[in-house]
Amino acid sequence: MKTAGIIAEYNPFHYGHQYHIEQTRKKTGADYVIAIISGNFVQRGAPSVIDKYQRTKAALSSGCDLVLELPVVYSSASAEFFASGAVCLLDSLGICDFLSFGSEAGKLDQLSVLSDILREEPSDFKNILKFYLREGMSFPLAREKALHTYCDSILHCQFSNDFWSSLKQSNNILALEYLKSLKKIRSGIFPVTITRKNAPYHDKKLYEDFSSATAIRHTLFTSKDCSQIKHSV
């Protein structure tokens, strides 16, 4: 018997989330899927557009077998603490074989290399990071450029330009944090990534099949016609 875990907000639950659950079962062969979701407050402390009970109901009716709430101290925190709290919760269950997460990159081996660098922070990497910070760059940009430089100059990794460009995307940022957290606690949970389809995380355009949660929320906030999202949720 195999069990896969998913960490999500489902704010709100949409067809892309259902696709992720279906692909998780297909890719892992899992008999059961557990979702760890935010409660009524999500990342950055914003209230969810739909309460946690309705989001739980949607997840259970769309393929999940169990839904657990991520405590608000983690659900409203930064990507690092959001990931750490959720990974530790999944690991503490003692029954989870896989952690499945979406990513724009879809390249687990390459993401794993970067997560090792961020977790271990080799001295050469830290020196490169300090250089870019002294140049006046913001920390996220300096970290991204330091990773790129370290991989090219020290590890001699041949990652594509498309891969490096995708690291700015929210799901890839979370993917790195999930991998860091798994390795930090020496978890036996095996990571699996599902490539995100169609709409980017911050895309505000609605599509016929997979629309981002950002687009759905934007439509709800700016339009009184809720029928516009019927093809997405």
C-alpha cells in the first residue's frame, strides 16, 4: 500500500488541482492521497476566498482520501516556513511514501542540485552571494544569480536558459523549499514533481480548461459575474 502527500492552498480548488491529484496517483501508483492544506488564512496572511471546509470538501470529492490542516503559523508564513511546517507534518504521520508537488521546471534532478546548494551553503556559493548583494541586488535576485554562477563556474552544470528563467516562478520556489525540508529532516518520503500545465501561477487570464488560482481570484474580486469561472472550478 502506497500513500502520496500533496501540500496546497486550494484557494480555490480548480481543475489544475484535480489534474495534479490524478497525475500523482498515476505517477506514483499511490493507493491513497493525503492533502495538507492551509486553513482560513493562506500565505502572506490573506484570508482564503472560500472557507477551509468547502475547500476540503472539494478536495475529497476530487480524489483526495484525507485532508489535514496546516497550522496558521505555517500557512501564513514565508515559502521556507510554509514548506517546512507542511513537510514535517507529512513526515510525522509515518505513512507517507511520496511528496508530490507541481513545478514549472518539471526537472527534479536539477531542482535537487539547487536545493542541496541552498541547504548546505558551500563557502564558494556564500562568497558569490555576498558579491551580488554588495552590488545592490535584492536578496532573491542575488540568490538566483549566485546559484546560476555557482552551477556554471564551480559545478559546471549545463542547465538550460529556460530552466533558469523558470526559477522565478512560485511553484519552483516552493519546490526547492520542499526538497530542502525533506533533506533537512532526513525524511524517507520520496519527492515527485508534476509539470504545471497551461496557466502560470500569476497569470490573470481565464482559460477553458486550466486557469490559475490567481486568475480565478482576480475574476471574483473584479467581476460580479461568477459564471465566468465555471469552466475553471
